[in-house]
Amino acid sequence: MKNTGLSAGMMLAFAAYAAFSISDAYSKLLAGQIDPFEVAFFGGIFGLLLIPFIRGKNESYRDLFVIRQPVMWGLRAAATFVATAASVEAFMLLPMPEAFSLIFLMPLFVTVLSVVLLREKVSTLDWLSVIVGFVGVLMVLRPGLRALQFGHLCALIAAMANAVGVIAYRLAGKNTPRLSIFSSSLCGPLLGNGALMLAHASWPHGATIWLFLFGYGFLAALGQLLMMMAATRATASAIALPQYSQMLWAVAFSYYVFHELLDNWTFAGIAVIIASGLFKWGYPRAVTKLAAVRRQRLVPPCGPYPLA
């Protein structure tokens, strides 16, 4: 039953990251047609449709307005606002693999913030994984050999904001209602992006633009719902591993939707980034299994022994 739960959790996580990737592709399809802040704002509007499914069994809709820890609630809202606005801008300006490679620096920022703010002990393996991942990002971007753009800065800001959001979730504790957590992640984009879009806002015209806006917002919220479901069925490390599938989605969208050619260095960097995550996830399990095999070989089988 435990393995069944783990597989269900990982499958839900794969589905969640697929939803996030397709959502990001929709935002990129809107590049040049609508203001990025307006995209993020309408994304929050369409995300409201999933509130009935996110509500827990014992939760009331009033929990949407419950703010038990105002500082953490506000920090989550601000982090989500910055992350959504910056990521929409990044995906509009950059090829998807480049944007994802920078956004995948989030584990590095989470690790640093965990040590500084939460006083958590980080293993050598964790540090090695994030450093190798950072090397992969440098291989994709090759700063100094290629000009860095505003989109790269936006992707980096999105990674830092997402890391701050993760720390805020940890500091909030496990007893915070899911609707309260979700409301903070919706209010940030709605209020922040709503204010920033006023200077350049224009009512979207055309069924295609509305379809893309709906796809962006609804799938982003669906991804959050699937991640919440995955978290109840598998460990955090197990559901973090499927995140690297987003790189495969990014490559597929770059080739078949946006017709952006990728060079060999980009593929090599993507391979290093994915390998860093696989190593971090698989190495401890391999060591545990090897130790178990050795113990079985050293301990004699139980049962009656023949008399000499």
C-alpha cells in the first residue's frame, strides 16, 4: 500500500508540473498581445474557479478570509505576486528552457534561506546537488559569451520569490487551512498585478486571447490543487523529483510550438540540471538499499539449527 501511495503521489506531481508547464506556454503565447501584469491578473481571476475543489473536508469558505499569521500571509501573497509577474515576463521574453533553467535555481535559494532563517542543517549532498544544478544553469545561459536580457533577470527574480514563498509556507505551520494558503496565493497576483496593469490595461479582444488567458490561469490553479493532493500521498522529496519533467515540456514547446532552435550546450546544461535532481533523490535510496542488503548477508537466518 505504501508503494501504491508513493506512485499515486508521484503521478499527481507529474500531472501538476505538466499543468504548470502548459500554463507557462499559454502565457508565452500571449507575448506582444497583452500586458504581462494583465495576464497575471486574469490568471488569478480564472484561478478562483478551483476554490471549491481546493477546500478541505472540514474547511469553511470563511477560511478564505482567515489570516492567522498576518506577516506570513502577507509574505506569501507578496512572494506569489512577484513570482507570477516576473515569470510571465520571463516566459514572454525568453525561450522556455532558458526561463526554466533560471527558475530551477529556486532550490539553491531555498537551501540558503533555510540555513539563514530556519537554522536548518543542510547535508553535503544537498549542497552538492544545488551546486551541480547551478553549473547546469551556467551551461544553458553561458554568461559572458551570450548577452543576458531583462527576461533573464525576471526569471531569476521569480526563482527568488518562489523560494521566499516556500520558506513562508514552512513558517506558517501545518495547521493553516488550505483555503487560507490558497487565498494568499491568489490575493497577491490579483491585487499587485491589478494595480500595476492599470497604466497599460486594455480589455482583451478575441476568443483566442480569452482562451489563452483561461488556460494560463486555470491550469496554474489546477497545478496547485494537484500538488496539494500529491503532498498527502508522497513525501516532499518524492513529489519534488517530477519537477524536472518541466524541462522536457519546455524543449517540446520550444521546438513544436514556438519554433525556437536549441544548441548542444543548452541540451548539455539541461542534462546536468536533471542529473543533479535525480542524484539528490536517488543516491540516499541507493545507499539505504545497499545497507539493507549488507545487513541481510551478515545476519544469519532465524530458525532452528541442526545439532552438531
